[in-house]
Amino acid sequence: MGLRKRIRIKRELYGTSEYPSNKIFTISNFITFIRLILTGVFLYLFVTDHSRYVALAVYAIAASTDWLDGQIARATKTVSWLGKVMDPVVDRALLFTGVVGLVARGELPAWTCALIIGRDVYLAAGGFVVRRFHRRPIDVVYVGKAATALLLTGFSFMLLGIPVLDGIHLLPASWTLFPGLNGMSAPLGMFLVYAGVVCSMITAVVYTIKGALAIRRAVAHPEEEDEDFLNPEIDDEDGQTVPNGAAAPSSLR
């Protein structure tokens, strides 16, 4: 197997969403790791019947870091491949602990858990298929970020239990699996979860389309898959090439 062709990029593009770095120890990655720890703390507090409001506070803090780490990474140009992989995995862990915990307590319909987890299983399986043809990970889509934000916020409000809103009569009252939509009163968080589930399903469709297009392009242009996007050559301001990971000239430090 031949050597893969290294791509060449401008230094100012290194560490952006389009050209992530190989750095591990960044502020944004540290925040993501803290979110993973808080997820475990929340799960322990929730299943051991400690203070519900302490568990809520931990969950809310963990959820807020999902927005924070991405903003810091983009603002400081420290977007990394580790962060792009780790961030959605930790998000899923936080979502799963929230949805499974609420379902176990009978506060959330089981079908929402099935849809959320089923969608992620589907996307994970699809990702393995896409990677057989297309090596570069598909970027996160904004509707997916919206789905995560709605679900995390919805779970937080459901843990809080207030405010409780009057139900809307979209479905018959006998459809008890859809609280809030069948005329029954429901917490605000329930409606946010419904919106998050809808966005999650849309996300599955969008990723399916993007995956199919990526496979089609990879088959049509196999030479593009030989590019070593993980280790680009970086052009400095003087036109010199600096290998990824090498020390930059003193003028750039």
C-alpha cells in the first residue's frame, strides 16, 4: 500500500472545523472530559435517590458544557479530531443517562427512549458503512446540535418538574403515551423532548443523505480518499511548509 498524499493548508486554517488539529490537551477537550465525569456523577445521584435537585444541578451543568466546549474550540482555533470524536460520544452518554433514568422512574414515555437510542444505533451502523468508502468523518449538522440542546434542556426541566403546562388536544385523551399532546397537563420539559425527538429524526434523514453522497463521491473519485487529512502540511506566512506537529518558526509563536 502506497503512502497517502498529505494535503497542504494555510496556518490560519489549522485548528478550525474544516481542518482540525491532532492536539489532545486543549481547554475544550478538558471541558468535554469534565462533562463525561459529571454524567457519571449524575447517574450515581439519580439512581441512589440522593437529592433530586442536586442531581438536576449536576445534569444542568454538564448539559451547559456541551455549548461551551464547542464555542471555545472555534474561538481559539483549537478544534481537534479527538474533540470531534469525543464530543458526540459524551453527548450520547449524557442523553442516555437522562432518558433511561426518567423512563425508569415512569416520568418519560418509553417510546421516546426507544426512538432516541434506536436513532443512534442506526447512525452508528451507518457510520461503519460510510467509513468503508469515505475515511473523513462527516461533520456534525446544526439540526443535530438543536436536537441535543432540546433534549438536554427538556430532561433538565423534567427533572425540575416545573413549570407544568396545560395539555393541547392534538391526540385523543386515551393516548396516554403522549402526555401533553392528549390534553393532559405535562411539564414544559415534555414538550421540549417532543421537539428534540422530531429534530433527532430529521437528523437521521440528513445524515443518511450526507452519508450516501459521501459514498457516491468516494466511489467516483477514489483518489481523494488517499489524502492524509489527519496530518496536513502547514504553510506559514512566508510560504514555508511546516509539518504537522513540528515546532513553528519563532515569528509565528
